[in-house]
Amino acid sequence: MGVAVIAFWLRVTGEIRGLENDLFWHLDVGRWILAHHAVPTRDIYSWTAAGRPWLDQEWLGEALLAKLFASGGARALFALHWLLLAAIFLVLLAIYRAAGTEFGLAAVGALVSSLLLFGVFTLRLQVFSVLGLAITVRVLQAWWLEDRIPAWAWAYPAWVVLWANLHGGGAIIGPATLAIALAIEFLARRRNQVKRLAILASVSAICLLANPAGVRLLAYSIQTLADPRVRAMNAAVMEWQPFNLHDQPFQYLLAYLGWLLAVGWICKIRVSRSQLAVAGVWVAFGLTAMRNVPLAIVGSAPLAAAILARSQQSLGSWPWGRKLVVLLYSLAFMALTVLPAVALLRQGRIENGNEFPSARAIAALRRDCRDCRLLNYYDWGGIISFLAYPEVKVFVDGRQYLFGPRIMAAHDTMIWTRPGWQADLAHYRIDAVFVPSRTPLVRALARNPAWKILFAGPESALLVRQS
């Protein structure tokens, strides 16, 4: 059964062809890095933040994507994505196996966890951090089970060095997770037993500095979590929006959490305080934004593995009533989460799920809007830069921290014609608009004789100011 489960996962993930909005500007930055053999430090892609200092914390991941795209096109990018999803699955499988679960059941557990990682089912650099957290909790699990750091785990700092350059903003979560476990165990007065873990955590934290930004990378990561202005700005982006029971990823996370609590209580599972703390921190973090749900699933995987192993060991000695309860909980969880996820993948719906402008629309933009003060749709900033830079520079793109709350708020105000939109249009002296056809701004400007429609398609519209 285990081999069949692994084959199923590899088969369905091999069919994923999803394109994520930010992928395009990552590719263009990667091309710039490969051409100039340097890491950009100032913005060159927008006219609103031109020349502003910019910390590119994903430079190595961008260069890797650009190199693969140049050599093998989109097919090479999808192959990389497939390999990364396979690697996450195999690390999760190792976590379930290490807990003592039989191979077939461990494969099912790894499959369930993997199917809840909706946030990385399209190619994006965050997948490196999901893989990094999976490796981190596997290292911690080995320490929890053996009360020592195994020899293979001492290679972990080398992975942190790579991680800090592939997706530097997320790399801090690795050493931070080790530090959480270390602090709890130290407070429990197991000070002699945590010396090796303290060494590993300290060396890993130092390895975070092995990147072009140095200590500024840590400041960047902390700012994105602690700055209230950044949190307010993120709330305007769908994947960063706070918990909402109507959002499917949160529903799946709550169902998963319910399964953990119910089966863990029935099995009378006993785990260390630090293991509970690590799982609790990541589940709480996952409830803050849809983007963080995959981290909650992976961060709690050792706890889920312990519960699954315990239920397997106890099943034979349980009375039929307890068996039935566990079975019903598990079936309900599968029905609420796994079956919809399998159906989604099998139907091929993870394929070009985002709405992008057509090639004709981009061609019109390049031809008629050179050096315009363009207002573009946020999600299209990357593809405009990828296909139309340097002739066209964007108003905003996926690097929202670079632009700041004022520009991001002005974007939303103008696009959706909220109160003050005309004042913002005048303030930024916008003379071209390239947005989805369905947006209220298109309807408002189409009625204004001062604006002319240069292109109108089912997915996008390009308008310019007559003067």
C-alpha cells in the first residue's frame, strides 16, 4: 500500500501546471542577476519606487528559476516544482516512519499532510521554506526520540546557508523552531541534555548571516512579522488576510487540528512539552494567514506522526467502541479534507488558476505606453515586468514591502474606485491604466471623455489619458 500511495502522490503532482503571480518578476530578477553577476540592491522595475533601496532576500532562488527557464522553459520549472513537492512528501514520510508507524500507514499520513499544502501547489519560492521547516522538525523529532542529535543532523547548518539564499525571508523559521524547543527544554531543567541542541541551534542561527544582506536579512524577517504597518498592508492581499472560517485552507486546518485533538485524547498520547510547544506555535501561526497554513501542517507533523503511531499500537487492545470513535473521526477528517483535495488535483484544477493578460494586451502595452505613469493591477506587476520591461515600468508588483502602505492603499483605492480614487489618480498623475476588464475603474474611465480605450479584451483593458 505504501508504494501505491507514493506512486499516486508523484503521479498527481507531476500533472500540476500552476502559475503563481509573483513567479514572473522572480524570473525577471533572476535574469538580471545572471546577466550582471550581482544581486540588485535598488528598485529598477517600478516608477513609484524607482531607486529605492530593496533587499532581495530570494536572489539564489530567482537565479535558479531563471537558469532553468532559459534552458528548459516552463517545463523545467514544473519539473523543479515536482521535485520539491516530492522532497517534502519524502521528509514527511520519514517523520511518520520515525515515530514507529508501519510503512503503509506512514505513507497515508504523509499523503494526508501533503494534500493539505495548498499554499505551495503552484510554483513559488515559499516551497523552499516549507521544505526547510519539514527538515527542521525531522531533526527535532530525532532529538525528541533519541535524546541526542544524530550524526546526519549536523549537516543541517549547511542547509540553513542554502535556505538563507533561496528564500531568506523564511529561513529564520528553521533556527527559530530549534530555539523554541531549546527554550522549553531548558526551562524544564534538562540542561545537560540540551547542550548539543543548543550548539546546533546557535550554529544554524549564525549560518543565517551567510547571505549578501547579512544581518539585515534578520531585521527584514522580523519586521514583516512585528511591524503593524506591514501587517495592515498584508491584510489587503488575499493570501495574507487573517483567519476567516469561510476560507477553505482555514477549514482544512481546523479539521486537521480537530483530528489531532480528538484522536490524541482518545489515544492518551504523551509527548514532550517542547514538542507540544513547537506544534502549538506553528498551528497558531497558520491561523494568522492562509499563506501560513502549510507551515502549520508541516510544523505539527511530528505530533501527528506520534498520534498515528500510538493509535496503530493501541488499536488491537481497544474495545470496539473506542475503535469506532477513532474510525468515525478519521473518516470525517478524510471526507472534509483529503477527498476534496484529491478531486481538485485529479481534475487538473491546479493549472493556470490565475487570470493573466493576453499576449495581445501586453503587446499593446509595450507599443503605446512606453514611459507612461502606468497604474497596473497588483497581480500583473510581475508579468508586465517579465514581458515589457524596460519599455514599461509598473506602479506596484508583488514586492509590497518595497512600496509601503501608502502606495498599496492608493492602488486599491483607484482600482476599486473607493472614496478618493480620483484624487489619487491626480496625485500620482496616472496617464495609463492596465487592469482586469471587470474592475470598476474600467467602467468609470470608459465614461470619461478624457480617457481612451486602446485595448479591451475579456480579461484585460488598457486605457490612456487623451492629453
